[in-house]
Amino acid sequence: MNHLVANTLGLALLHTLIAHGFGGAHGVSLTVVQLVWHTLSIVIFALLLNGLQNKALQHKFARPTFADAGYFAVLIPLFFWLGYYTLYIPFDIIFMYLTIGILNAWRLKKYFADAKKWTWQIILSLAIGAACGFGAYFGFIKNMTGMGADILLWTFISIPAGFTYASISQLFLRKQLHLV
């Protein structure tokens, strides 16, 4: 559930309002100001996601609320921009979600007896989660413009992705912890 909250609040709302509200509309190339606002919004999302995930994990493990926050704050925006400037939309989002999966696989594997299984399961669940949101993008949002289009884009990608990832990863987490 925390992943869904982080996706909805951090990407669908805050990212759009910060990046596009303060930075304005843009084409493929961003100005320095737009780049800064976009990066700041992705960092805020990354820290929100990190904190909420750690809060959820505190029910089972002793973890500080912002454990591994630096990795999230640096790597998630880095790979978002790598996807954006190499393959453009929607690869910025795909790269970002895969980075989240890889970070979660790496940082949490120490808790599981079968770390390799956990690693591929969590990365797979993030990839499936990201794929679930792209039907709307390619179906009708791709050609829309303006703030409404940005809100729809991030809503239709982040909520299905967050829900799918949260559901699948929760199932894998329970199986790994033998709670099923």
C-alpha cells in the first residue's frame, strides 16, 4: 500500500505540479530550470518512496525510516534522465521503475534465505508494474498536451504500476518470509 501512496502522491501529483507547474511545458529539450524542477520532483518522489517502504518494512525488520535514502535520491533520478535522454518517453519511466526494483532487490536481499530468488522476483514485479501503466500512454495520452495530459500520464502510469508492483512484491515478500 505504501508503494501505491508514494506513486500517487509522489508521481501523479507532486511530480506533475512541481516539474510542470514550476518548470512549465516543454518539448524534448528542457531548459536548465525545467531540468532542475524535474530532478527535484523525482528526488522528492524517491525519498517519499524510500521512507514509506522502510516504514512498511519496520513491521518485520529493524530499519531506519530513511535507510538507503541516498541511493534512492541519486540513482532513481539518474536512471530517469538516462532513459529520457537516450530513448525518450516512456523509457524514462521504465528506467526509473527498473531502478527501483534493482535497488529494492539489492538492499533487501540480506533479509532472505534465497536472495537470488528475491532479486529476480522483485525486479520482475517492478517490470510488470511499469508495463501495466503504458497501455493508457500509448492508447490515448501520448498525443495530449498541457498540465492535464501530464497529470493523466503520471496517474495512468504510476497508479497501475504502483498497485501491480505492491501486490506482486507483497506476495513474494510473504512467500520469502513464509507468512503465506
